[in-house]
Amino acid sequence: MREKKISLIIVGVIWLLVGIGLSIAGTRWISGLSFGPMMIIFLSLSVAIGLLKGKFVLKKVALKYYKRADVIQFGKNNMSLLFGWVQVLGVKGFILIGLMMAMGSFLRHSNLDRPLLGILYLAVGIALVYASKIFFCESKA
């Protein structure tokens, strides 16, 4: 049981830190706009999209990972304690992470205006932070 809790906390911290990092990058790019209606629209749009994505998309993904941890047979050794989170994410999770990183790199090197890219980064960051709370709860139905 301890291994499950530690693994879920590690996954939650990863989601939280990545979400914070993306939010900071997105906010910095949006702040490149001079303060005014466009900046407020961009920030409002990012927050709205992020909360909706967090609640209706990433929360479901987080619950799936949480439930997966219920069926994983964690070992009683230190390796299971350190690497149980890898089992929670699974192969598909790592493929998705790799695809998201590649897409982020592609977008950063594209000709998209940084404030527009900032909307996407801030929205995804907010969604990750919102959904990460699942991993810190004691139990989920």
C-alpha cells in the first residue's frame, strides 16, 4: 500500500511541476503583449480552456492512472518504491509524454507568435495542475 501511495505522489508531482513550468512559459509569452484588452482576452481564454481541459479530459486520465495503481502488484523492495510510478504511467503514458514533448518542441520552433503559443502552454499547464490533485487524494471511487 505504501508503494502505491508513493508512486501516485510521484506521478502527481510530475504533473504538477510540468503544469507549473508550462504555465510560467505561457504566461511569459502572453505577457509579451502590452497590457490591454488583448492580454486580458488571451489570459481569460487560457484559463477557461485549461480548466475545462483539466476537468473534462485530464481528470479522466488521472483517474485511469489512479485506478491502474490499484491492480499493480508492487514489490516489497526499494526498486518498487523508486520506480512504481513507471508502472502507473505504463508504456502508453510514456509514448504520450514523448509525443507531447515532440509537439511542444515543434511548436516552439515554429513561426507561431509567442502570445498565441502562450495560450496553449498556459491552458495545458492549468489543466495539468488542476488534474494533478487526483494523485494526492487518499482514495478514489
